Amino acid sequence: VAATITIGATTGKPSALAVSPNSSQVYVADQANSTISVITTSSNTVTKTITVGSMADGNSSVGGNPNILAVTPDGAKLYVASFTGNGVEDISTSAGTVTSTIALHGVSPAPNALAITPNGSQLYAHDYKNALVDVITVSSDALAAFPAVGSTKADPTGMVVTPDSKQVFSSNSANNSESVISTSTNTVTNTLTSTVVGT
């Protein structure tokens, strides 16, 4: 252990991490205080604290939400999913300030995970409450689509983008399935259902 860095004084609850592409900064989501702590890696110190919408999530009160932060491949933007804040914040990493709050589709959306395509063009946000994957155009922060997946108030629970930026896989634990989203059309093109093989 080279250093121990305190987040949020005595009340901090670090629940997610993201690293800038040039490795100069680490972003820490403090779920207890609804802030982002910016750590400068050269000194291992918190150099800025940014206030965002509420990240409190009763569904993960112990472990936090490890996928609520996403940095664009060019390092210019940090996105934060605010579960009970009902939106996604766009933070300028150079200024260290929230530049916009993106309203998601559905009633009182509850985003619990983010994923950016490797080509940096689209951001995908889970909406756990409405069983949607909201698609955000990174260049404009505009909501482009919101394909439905899984079951309301139970899915989605995990998400990954393929390295070629062509598909997004969404895990739907309540439906025992994976939704496959095409990034070119932002529609669900397939649903893969798991089966249990007996012995």
C-alpha cells in the first residue's frame, strides 16, 4: 500500500472509480455525500470535490454501484449516473464542473450503470426502475433512444459494449436473459435466455 486517501472526511462512502485515459486523475463517486472526489495520481491527494445528484441506492446499500462513472476515450468528459437524482451529469474534466444534467426517459428514472462505446460516440445508461437503456449522443448530450429491456423495477443489472462499438449487451437478472442492442439502430436485436442444465 503506497498511500491511503480519505474520501468525504469521516462520512465518505466510495462506491465507484474511473481513471482518466492519461492516468493523471482518478474519479471517485462518494455515494454518501453525492460528490465526486478528483484524485491527482502524481500526489495521491484529493484536489477537487464536485457535487452531483443523489447516488443513494437502496438496492446496493452495502456494495455501492461500481459502474456509475464513465470517462470518454478522449478524457474530456466524465459522466455520472445519479440513481435517486434521476439523471446523468456531464462533468468537464478540464474545468471540474457539471456542464449539463441529462434528463432520461420514463417516470423518475433510476440510472444505475453507464457504458461508453470505445469510439466515444454514444453513452448507454441503465434505467433500473423503468427497464430501459437510455442512449445519449456524447457530442450533444441529447437523448437519442431508449430501448426496453427486462422487467420493470428489476432490470437491467449489468452492461458491456463490444470493442468494435457495434453492440451493447444488457444483463436482465429478473428475466434470466441478455438483451443485445445494435448501436447503429439503438434497438434490441436479440434476447439471449440462459438455461440451467441438470446433472
